[in-house]
Amino acid sequence: MESMLNKLKSTVTKVTADVTSAVMGNPVTREFEVGRHIASGGPGLCWRIYNGTKKSTKQEVAVFVFDKKTIDKYQKFEKDQIVDSLKKGVQQLTRLRHPRLLTVQHPLEESRDCLAFCTEPVFASLANVLGQWENLPCPMPNDIKEYKLYDVETKYGLLQISEGLSFLHGGVKMVHGNLCPENVILNKSGAWKIMGFDFSISTINPSDAEPKYTCKEWEPNLPPLCLPNPEYLAPEYILSVSCDSASDMYSLGVVVHAVFNEGKPVFQVNKHDIFKSFSRQLDQLSSISPTVLNKIPEEVREHVKMLLSITPNVRPDADQMTKIPFFDDVGAVTLQYFDSLFQRDNLQKSQFYKSLPKVLPKLPKRVVVYRILPALTSEFVNPDMVPFVLPNVLLIAEECTKEEYVRLIMPDLTPVFKQQEPVQASNMILLIFLQKMDLLLTKTPPEEIKNSVLPMVYRALEAPSVQIQELCLNIIPTFANLIDYPSMKNSLIPRVKSACLQTSSLAVRVNSLVCLGKILEYLDKWFVIDEILPFLQQIPSREPAVLMGILGIYKCTFSHKKLGIPKEHLATKSLPHLVSLSIDNNLNLNQFNSFMAVIRDMLSRMEAEHKTKLEQLHSMQEQQRSINISNPGSQSETTTSPPSSSKQIDDIFGSAGASGRENGSAAAPAPQPNRMSLTLEEKQRLAKEQEQAAKLRNQQPLAPQSIKPAHNSNAKTKDLTSSLLNSMTSLSAMSLANTARPAPAHGAAAISTFPSAGPMMGSMGGPVSNGFNAPMGFQAGAMGMRPTGPGLYGGMATATSTPNFGALPQSQGPIGQTNKAPDLSALDSLFTPNQTKVTLNQMGPKAGPGPGAANAPWLNQFGSAQNAQTQVQGAAGAMGGVPSGFGMQANPFFSPQNFSQPANLNQSGIKHSASVNNDLKDLFG
């Protein structure tokens, strides 16, 4: 590794030393920065070619340097002859201006050590490309060493040389005198240019139609640099010391031969015996062998044979050569047209640029990138031509590497991204860029994407043209993966939403929704939930396409593995929105079915997730209860302490705690307040507490029981209403006087006013349970009353309609005892087989026999106040110590105002009392 670094260091040092020794002190270095040695050219390849830049403008140039040290072996007069010859050639080149001649940027400058001048950027000389590597840097540049000419380059290069000769012969009336590969330069774009006018001859009669040229006699004793290349000279130049424009045409024929024969001329010349060599050459040219020209393309072979004719008049002139069929190649014609674009108007240019995409694939990449691309990008200064040039530039960009794109194309594209005038051209530019957006985002550096490409996309979304908006929305999903997330979140998505809400075009609105649906996968879950889904509810239109687009976004978000919708959002926002949309009258059957399918999927997932959550919570609660039961101290403390609200809930729900207490001694019931001493506010508060307790109890659903069909709903309603009236009458009687209860009617068993030793027995002799707690003492025909104990009633055993959950019998079983299923025999006792069970709907108001009975509320039965004490006839029993019902939802009579009953329904013979009516109002508000 160290040896390689040392070798590189020595090479750089040597090159720097060469440049310093050759150019240092030359006036050219004042204005131009000289770079590395890249090629050689001119007579005998004596000029070293360096790349360079102009210091003031940073314009790229080529610096030609002739080091005078290379001719130190000659005598002083010979040195002067060489320098004068080189000066003449450069000065003549500087005076001539033509596209086929090498362009001089800075005239010749001479110093003590060198000659130097600057030209347009240069790649190499034709001689270098054909394998003549004299005076080249060491090591050899790979771009020259591996350079191969394509057919189109060869054809167009020879055409360019022919056009240059035509300019010299016809326009300037000059003979070049030394046309050879050494004096043909390939510039940076690949164009062939003529230089080396050291031996050029001007006409002696410029005003005459037939120019005449005088030629110097060949002097073999002169240094080679003072003589033209004899291998490319016409025979008459040596043998008859005459020349004209036809002499250059002979040289052109030899150049054509050399191009197709790896740089070899037609004949090798012995420079020491030049005359004998040319005499022998003359004989061979008289009958040229077909093998000499076998490598030359057949379509130009005859023309080359004519150019090599020993008779100057037979040779075609330069103008004729430019028109031969060999140069009618589509690539050569295309390149020729580019060279003459400055002469064309906009209409001709636009037509040419439209047909250019058909030609570009047929041309080599090197020709397209270095020859055609610069001509195209130069047209960007003409805003009207940009829409015609841009497709070709982007087509070339597809074939370029990322490095080539950044170096050769992007600097010229950056101003085009921001072009907004004229409007029509700007819209066309947007359309073209949008169609090639994947190319731009793939090869453009991230910083340039942020600064130039994405702002252009945002401008397209806000464009007034519906076509541009549609195209932009359709294309955005294809390159969404190439857009960085902050740009998508903060810039792209808001503009898509704005386009959807503000447009008057249905196509733009639908495409906006489709675009959002396709790029959801590149967004995070919470951004979609917080920004995208609420936006859907803001869309005003209700066309089927829009509704299906909204459904599609919901479905994609709901079903995507990365996204998903939480069950809370499903329940509160997504499902209500979708349900309201699903019944829109614009939807057809298939569209409605699509809505319902998504809604069902959402409901199923919401149910499954919430059920799983509840099961997990239940499992955790059970584990906590098991831990509490396994702690004896905590358990005994729980038994002796007053029942808390959580304890009451456990008792109501029949939880593990209630199950554990099932076989224990019952806790003493808490004293009930005396209703006689309660104020109206206390009664209302007591009613609210009762309602809250009932709600807690009703959270555990009752075990399902089959409902027998009701054959006589009116009769059932009447029986249940009578039962409630009897209970209320009993309550009223108890409120009016603290007297002993009258004997129950209809042979009912007497109700004990003292605590019973055990649970009350039903009609069949078994204990009766209310389905929630341990067995309670009430029968189907007569409800047993539990003693209240000493309290507000002064020790009397009375009943109250207010349930006391803390006073319910509790029993503590052994630790670890399993829970028992709740006993629902109380329901069976209430709804006996001989009484047909009814549903809530069957308990509604029924039309009575009397007029206007259907509109009379049930409460109006107590409208006529009776001052006499209410007598209980056929009462089933008092409601002491019994809960208000088996859950508010299950008991339709908890709120008597919810239904009505015929006013004339009074078959039980109850005498109404004003106190009963007042108690109902106090109790139920």
C-alpha cells in the first residue's frame, strides 16, 4: 500500500513539475488555471493538451502547450523555424472562425520556455484515438486507451471534415496543406475539428473565380516539424511541386482509409528517400488493389478510390463529398441538424424535437450524452421550447448513471423545476415531470428533491388545471416510498386533503381518496387515526364513487397489519359514520353490501377485543379474590366489618364472597328507617339510593328462562297490576297507623310478626330464593317479613318497601368452597304455571272496553281521594323486606308511568286512598 502511495505521489509530483516547467511564466497562466495533461495534437503531436478553467468565469477550456525544451537538440535557426511554423499555424487558426474549425479562446502566448494558447474543451486528437500515443501522459489515460469510434461518430466526423474543407476551399480559398489525424481534434462533445494550419496556402488571386496556389518545394533537410506529414500528402505536392484544393481531397481520402484501418495510411513513406517512395506510390495508385480498400465500407469505397486518384481533376471536391449517400445516415443527419439549430425558427425546432425520441435509442450513449445533451440543455433558455426539449432530456437521463445525471443534467434541470411562465408551457412542464417522477426521485440527491422536486409536486396539486391534479394524484402513490416521512406528513398529505375538499371536480375528489388509500401504508397508525379518518367526515359530497372511496380508506386502515383502528374509535366514530353513509339512497345493492360487510367485520373485531379484555379483567379479579380468601385474618375482618359497597356488589352478583358465606350464620339485618318520620327530601334520597343499588344488582343478568307465549296479555297485566296495588295498599295502611295487620283474605296463612328460626318455606315446603342471595322467606301466596330489629319502629317487627342490601342474610362457608349457581326459584314461584308469562311488549297499554280508556294513565286510578282507611281485600301480603324487583330492566313496573291501564279496571275492589297516591309520588318522584 505504501509503495502504491509513493508511486502516486511521484506521478503527481512529476506532472506538477512538467506543468510548472512548461507553463510557469507564460502569460496564459494569468487568466487560466492549468490542470492535468490529457492528450496531444498538432504537427508531429508536438502540442501537449491540458484541461483548464478560466479564473474569472470558471469556464472550461483546453490549454495547448509547446515546450521548447523538446527541440533543444536542433540548431538555433532550426528552433526558430519550428517556432515560427507553429506560431503561423496558431495565428491562422485564431483568425478563422467556423464550426468545423477548432475554436480559439485565448490567442497564442510565448514565454521563454513555451508557447501556449487556449481553445474550447478538448478530448483528444484523432491520432490519439487511432492509437498514436506520442507525447501523452504516463500512465496512459483509460478514456483514450479504451476509446472506440462508433459508426455514427465516424460518419459524422468525416462529414464534418468535409464541411470544414468546403469552407476553406470555397469561403476562404485556402488549402490546408497538412490534413492528417494529428490535426483533427475531437472536442469534449465529440465533434471533429480541424487545426494545424502551419502549412496552409492562401490563393494568390482572391478576386478570380479560379484560385491559384503556390507550393514550396519539399526540403528533406528541414526538421520534421517544419514539414507536413508526407504520408497524407498528394503525389503532385512532391513530384510536381503543385497543389490546389484537390490536394486536400487526396489527404481526406487517406484520412478515411486510416480511420477504417486503425490509423494506418494507404502507403508507408521512406522519409529519407521521399521522391523514390512517391514514384513507387504513383505506380500503385494507378492500379490500386481491392485489398487496400477492403476495410472501408462498401457504400463509400468508390468515393475513396476516386479521392486517391493520381489525377487531381478526378477527385470529388469537398462540397460534393458532403452530399454522398454515405453521410445520409439517420444519426449523422440528426447530429448535423443539431449543429444548424441556431439557424432554425421555433416551429422547425419544435417539429424536430417531437421526432427526436424515435432517433435517440438508435444512437450510442456516448454520442447522446456528450453530443446531443448539451445541445438540448442549451435550449432551456428559451421558455417556449422547454416543453419540447424536456421529454428528450429526461429520456437521456434514464440511460445515465446517477453520477452522470447529477453532473451533466441536474444543474440545467433545476431552473426548469421552478419555471411558471408562460402558464401554458408551465402546465406542460408539470405534466412531463409528473410522468417521469420516479426517475427524478431515484436519481436526484435528497437535498435537491426537498428543494426543487417536491415543491414542483405541491404546485401541481394546487394547479388550476383538473388534468394536472388528476395526473398528480394518480402518480403520487407510485413514488410515495421515495418521499421522506416529514415531507409526506407536513406537506403532501395536507395538500391532497385540500384538493379533495376544495375541488368542484368529482374526478379530483375520487382520485384524492384513492391516492390517500394507496399511501396509507407509508403513514403511521396514529397519524391516520388523528388526521385521515376525521378528514373523511368533512367530505361534503355523497356520490357513490366518493362514498366507496371513503369506505375503501376505512377498510384499508382497519385491515392493514401496521395500522388498524382501536375499538374505542370504532365504537364512537368509525362505525357511526359508516352506518350513516351505508343508508345513502345513491348506493346500489352491491355497494350497500360492501358497506355492510365492512361494518360487520368491524363489529366482530370490536366484540372480540372487548370480550377478551373483560375476560382478562375477570380473571384478574378472581385471582385477587382467591388471594384474599387464603388470608384468614383478612377474611375474619371482612366478616365482622360492616358491609361495604363492594361487599354488597359481591352479594348481589353471587360472587365468590357470597358463595363462601353461604353456609355461615346470617348477619343481623340493618335497621330500616321509619317512613312515618321521613321528610320528602329524605324519601327522594332514599328512592335514589334504592335505584342505584338496583342498577348495581342488575349488572349481572339473570339466567335465561324460556318465556311461554302469552295467550291473554290483558289478563296477565291485570293480575300483576292487582298484585302491585295490593302491595301498595298494604304500604299505605302501614303508613297510616301502627296497628296490627288484618288477617289475610282468601284463606292466606297468617304472617308472623316475629323472626322465624329459619328461612321461610314456600308452598311446597322448600326454601325460596330470590335468585341473588341466600334463601329468603317469602312464598308465592304470602311473603314472609323479616324483623327489622330495634330501630325507628321502637322494636316492632314491620315491613318496608325499601330494600336493605346490607341486611340480606349472609353466610360464610368454609374457605375454598366453590360458588353455587343462583337459585331462581323465586321467579318460578312468582310466574306460576297457571299464570301465563308475558313479555315487556305485551304489558303495554291496551284498549279498554270503555270510551277513552286507552288514553287514561295507570296513575289516574288513584285520582279520587278517599278519606277512609284503605281496606285490603284479597291482598297477597305485605312487601316488607323484599327488594323492589328482580332488576329495574326486568321489572316493567318499577316506573308505573311507563305504561297505562284502562281506568275502569278495578276488579279487585280496592278503595283508593289519597295517602297511597301521595306515597307513590314520593317514592317515584
